Amino acid sequence: MPQPDLVIFDCDGVLVDSEIIAARVEAELITEAGFEIGAEEIAETYAGLTFKDIMMAIEEKANIPFQASMIIRAEELVDRKLRSDVRAIDGVHQAVAAITAPHCICSNSRSERITFMLDKVRLLPLFQGRIFSALETPTKKTKPAPDVFLYAAEKFKANPANTFVIEDSAHGVQGARAAGMRVIGFTGASHSYPGHADALTEAGAETAISRWSDLKGVLAALSEWSDA
């Protein structure tokens, strides 16, 4: 059976159920600053982006200037909520442990945040030393730029065309596809919404799963298909 060179996991909304937690905090801050928005809209429209990029997108859309200090405030509040409330996605421990190919994380979150979340939910041993934050790569370009994916592939000496990425956001899917990688969408977190799977496939994912128990079979099937 063909083996991927590398399997890349996004973190927020893929390994840990953190997107909805962050969206609630960010929506409250943005609403207080003068642009009314709900957590559901943040999660559906802006999932996968940094809070800075979300602010910039809304500033351009609504012509409302935000204070830069909101970024620091958001980071502090989100970190606090994640430390107390974040949980692993059901079944993720078994799914990751079953992956025999090299695997890692590529995320827009800071490595410090990724590490404390994984430690809290007991996933850290499965990714220790294999965590790549887009903010800490040489270019510091965040998704949807492909840079963090290409950086990880270079470190693992992996062929992007034989690398699979699991992503929950259209922005992440677009970045992985721009890196020349194959993408499996994931819709099993609390921020998922009607039409989520369609949005991921429209962005370039080959398929989407909502349960971690499906990952091993889907990876095997897609790998076989590529080899045909």
C-alpha cells in the first residue's frame, strides 16, 4: 500500500475544539469596538485566520478602524479561555496514533498556544518537536499563504504532491492546495455549520470527514487512488 511522505494536521478545529472558543471572544471584542458580529459568523467566514487578519478584513469591509491594542487583548482573553475550556476532538488520539507516516502540525496559532492546548488534552506526546507555527517560519506568512506547509515539507524532506493535509477552514485548504498538497476537510468540531463540507471541497479538499474514525480508511483510499 502506498504511504504518504507526510500527514499534516491543522490544530484549531481539527485536533482541539478551540475555534468556537476563540470566535466567541473575538466576536465580543469586535462588537464592542463598533461592528456587530456573532461567533457563528466569525467561525464560518474567518476560521483559520489570525485575529489580526480578521480585524483587517472587517476594517476593509466596514470601513471601521480598530485599535491595534485589540490584538493583544484578544490573545490574552482567548488564551485564558482555552487554558480552562479547550477539549480534544472526540476520537483524535486514536486517529493520530494510527498514522504510521510521518506527521506534524501546521497552524496559524503561536507555538506556545498550540503546546499548552495539546498538553492540556494529552496530545502533545504525539506531536512533540513537530509543531510548525506560520508566525514563526522564516517568512512569517500565515494561511492562506502556503509557506508554513512548504516549510514543514522541507523539514521532513517530503514531496508536497505526496503530502496530505487535514484542514477545517477554506483558508487552510487554499493554502495547502497552493503548496501542491492534497487535502482532506474536517467538519467534526463545534464550529461546524451547514454547508461546511461543501465549502471545504469547493476550496480544494478532495473529500471531507466529520469523524476521526474515518481518517485511516480515507487516507488509504486516496493514497491508492493516487497510485493508480
